[in-house]
Amino acid sequence: MNRLTAEQKVLAVLRWLVIAFLIIATVFPFYYMAVLSFVPIESLLLAPGRIWVGAQDLTIDTYRTVLASVDDGGQGFSRFLRNSAIVSLVVVALTLLISIPGAYAVARLKFAGRTTVSTLFLAVYLFPTIVLAVPLFIAFAKMGLQTSLLGLMFVYIAQTVPVSIYMLRTYFQAIPQSVEEAASIDGAGRLATLSRVTLPLAMPSIMSTGLYVFMIAWNEFLFALLFLAAEPELWTVSLGLAQLSGGIEVPKTVLMAGSVILTVPIIVLYGIAERALTEGLTTGADKG
């Protein structure tokens, strides 16, 4: 065996070792969290280090406890899920409605200060969130929106629009102008070109931007705490999970069930968006 062959065999073995290590490091925390969410607290106390649980020891009582209303002895996560879903979906829709024309204008239209405006969007994104928290809370308090889901939506929209415009602008710039010029020669106006030509080509980027905005609105904690701490009826899932983690009387299995409920929607949406992104890119390649 020569040196080159030996190095190739060693690298092949190391590659699979690295892949196996990364899979274990990534999947095992989620697996352990899911297992604990289906284990009765009595079973967990008897064997806290157990990583494999038989089917006969599993239970869904933890999820019943998490999802049941407070009046029924539960933690009220059904209401938290509804509030988070409303906030996240509205924020995604309005952010994309504002960002798409804004990004297209920055990418395609010529106006004074276009480069400066584009830089400012990135600067706003890099500004520390904690610095903006108090001024935004005071401003919304003067408008009477400090304890409402509507005020929280406005904050998330203001927080995500700059980075959404920056992300979409980059993709719009990557679309050849010759495609839009061909549509213009065929008689399409600016609006028709945007809706029938540019947006379908940019759909993968729009979907990934929408997913990013949804993740921000679904997981965000600081502004939700500032705006909704005094209104438990309006809490989102992140506030509900913080309540579970801070309660010494709440079993850790119930806390794990709440963590799974917070995580699963993101994983499901990412899986759906990933498939759609691949299909969109393939369709674009076929048309090209």
C-alpha cells in the first residue's frame, strides 16, 4: 500500500467519524429532550440518567398538563400557542408586504442616496436590541400599546424589516436585469414585471426571509417580557416556557414537554421551506 492510498483510507475513516460526531452532537439534545417529555416524573427520579425508555413507560400526561388551561390545573400552553401563532403570522405577512417593494426599490430603482439607505438598513440590523428595548417601550406606552399583542407586532415588524430588505435586496440584485428588460419590451409595466417575473424568480429568497422573520417572532423573549409581563392572558410561548423553568413546583418532564412544543413548529416549517426552496431553485434552472 503506497502513501497516497493509505492517506485516502485514513481520511475516509475520519470523515465518517466526524459526520457521526456531528450527528450525535446535534440530534442527541433534541432526542433527550423529547424522551424526558414522555417520561413520568416518578420514573425520571428513579433513573435520571436513563437515555432509553421502553414504550410501556411512556406517557402523554405531561403534554396534557402543559396544554390544559390554568382553570383545569394545566399550564395554559394552548393559549400561548394561539397568541404566538397570531403574532408570528401577522408579523411575517406585514414584514414581507413592506420589505418586498422596499428591497426591489433599493435594488432596481435609481434615486439619490440609494447606497446610503442600503447601508442604513444593515446598520439598524447590527444595532444591539437591548439598547432599543427601553426607548421602544416608552414610545409604545405613550401610544397605549405597551400591553397588547398589536404593540408587540409593531416592534417585531420594526425589528425585522431592515434585515429583510437587506436580504431580499441581495437576491433581487442577483436576478439578471435582462429578464426584466425582456418583459418590458413585451409591454409589461413595472408592477407587472415585479409580480409576474421578479417575484416568482425570487420566491426561494422570499420564503427563507419569511422563515427567518417567523423564527424571530416565535422565539423572541425580551420584548415579549417587556410588553406582556403584566398580562398573562396575552403571553406568548417563550414567556410560558420561562414561567415553567422558574417554577420549582413544575416537574422537569412538563418543562421538557413545553420545550418540545416550542421547538417542533420551527422544525416543521424549516422542513417544509427547505423542500420548497429546492423545488423553486430547480424550477428556475429548468426555465433558464
